[in-house]
Amino acid sequence: MSASANLSPNRDDRRALVVVFLRGAADGLTLVAPVADDNYHKFRPRLAVKKSDAVPLDDTFGLHPNLRALQSAWQEGDLAIIHGAGGESDTRSHFEAQDLMEHGGPTAGGWLGRFLRTRGPAPSPLAAVALAPTLPESLSGAPSAAAFESLREFAITDTRKGAHQEDFTRELQRLYALEEGALHDAASHTFEALRRIEAIDTKASPANGAVYEEKYPFAQGLRQIAQLIKADVGLDAASIDLGGWDSHFTQQTLIEPLMLQLATGLAAFRRDLGPRMATTTVVVMTEFGRRVAENSAFGTDHGRGGAMFVMGGGVKGRRVLGGWPGLKPEMLEGPGDLPVWNNYRDILAPVLTQHGADAQSLAQVFPNFPLQPLPLYS
């Protein structure tokens, strides 16, 4: 595949992967509640989601009512959920768990960066982006990656007082046009990416009647990712965080607004992209889950197994995957945690395969780990 093809508006088969990280250890047992499990209600007499309030998924699970905006994605088979998801480390440290998960294990670089490296040189400076002040560890080592909080930050800046921006850019283009080989190509595609970004009307209404809440930075970040995808700038991967999930105290007050942000943002993103969701995958993950039993402060402490979401990209949805052993006390781990029986790599591996990875590249992305991919697409 040539670099010029990578930036072509005719690349209908181009796939984009969007990774949403819920920092702070989101409580999967509240997001996707086992409302039919009696032990769930015994362990959480005050915090359990009531079956009558939940958005029904199947005979066992229901979404928290603040995630109702995701109901259409579920009903249309565009959303799969994996419970008991997490890493093999039993650390309760947010920093350590996030570091291990974003690196894809105890190895150098980030798992997403290594995946992008298996695809060869990045022909677009916007092949990988993070809607954040700095790049996340998952994108460490990527051939090309940019971090910004606004699309307007991705620009050529002339520090000379009084200089005309267009003249300055034109002179830079003329200068790099004299180069040959990789430098010429990289500059050419950078200027083309800049041109496409400048052509984006950031004030234009999203497509298909989608509405992104203006007061939520998370929603506005998703809106900008959607704009990049629709502008065909060569985006392969994007990362965005939604933090604040550490709910030791007054959990309901803390995370209910976050769940609303998550669901309404993702629903708007899906509606905005429309048919392009067939080639766009959204993965929602967190460093670990919360303790099964509520604590005396109306919260939950650090646990093990959490929940992951996979939306779009051809996923065979309307399923809670990975098995469910129930919440009988003898099934719990350590001080009373939901075990991890679905390693996050086994969830990411089929997603990456859907985005072009083969067995050889997966071995580079997740070295020294015996993959057992979940059947997300069958």
C-alpha cells in the first residue's frame, strides 16, 4: 500500500481503532450488572443495580440505566461485552496496573505502538492520535503519533512576528519539495494532512443527527476523532481517556455522571459515523475492577475482574462473552474479588486481527503470552 493511497478519500476499506481507557478502575459490576444473581444483591444491599431499573441484556445481565444510550448498539448487534476481564497481575496499584496493561505486559513500548509498527512506516502524521495533553503509554513506540486536545493544535506555527502564516507554509512546502525519498514523502503527507484538517468545519453539525454534549470534554474528544475519520487523514488508531472511576466513597454520586458521559458520547460517535462504524472499532477498557462487596463508605475497593466493551468494526454483538461462573463466595478470589478469566490480550487480539494483524504480528504485539482469542467475530 502506498502512502498516497493511505490518504486517499477513496479508501473505503480503511479501518480505525479507537481505544477508550476508563482510568481509576471502573466498576464492571455496576456498568454491566448481574441483576439475576442473588449473591450480587446480597453483597451490595445499597449499591446493587435493581433488576427493574436495569437495561436488560440477557437472562443474567443488565446495563446500568445511565448507560441506556448504548441500548440501540446492543439491540442492533453492534456491541459485545466481556466480563471478568483484566490482567494477570494481582496488583491493586492504579499506576502499576495501567502501566502493565498499556505496555501489553512487562515489555518495552506500548501494545498499540507495537501493532502500528508491524504495519510499517506511517505514511500519515495522523496515523495515531491521542486526545490528551501527552501520549499514553499504549502508543509508546508508534512510528508516528500525535497528542493534542484540539485539532487546531495540529498546525505549523511560525514564531516570527508579523509573518503571514500562508506564506510561511507555502515556503516550507517549496523547501521540502526539493527533497527526495522518505523526507519528501513524509513532508508531502504532512502538508496534505494539514490541508484536510484545515478543511474540517469544526462548527458544522455532526452527521445523522448526532449530538455531542458540549459540556463534556470526553464527548468533544470523540467528536474530533469522528471528524478525523470522516476527513480521511489516514487515521489508524486513536486513544482517549475518561478518568475519575476510583470509587472508594459514595460510588453512586461519583460514577453515575461518568456513565452518562461514556454512554452518550459513544452513542453520538456511533450515530455520527453511520456506515463508517462497519470499519471503526471502539474498545473500552479499564485497569482492574472493584471488590464484589460494597464497603462501609457506600463505595467499593480495588478488585480484579472488570468489564470491557467492543463496539462496531463488524463485531458479532448482543452477547456477554467469556463465561459467567456466578458470585457464590467460593467462586471469588482473594479478599472477595471477581476473578479475571478473560485476559485483556485475548480480547484485543481478535480486534487487532480484524484490523489487519496476523499470527506473526500478534506475537510481536503481545510477546511471550499464549494467546487464546475470544470469538468476538463469530
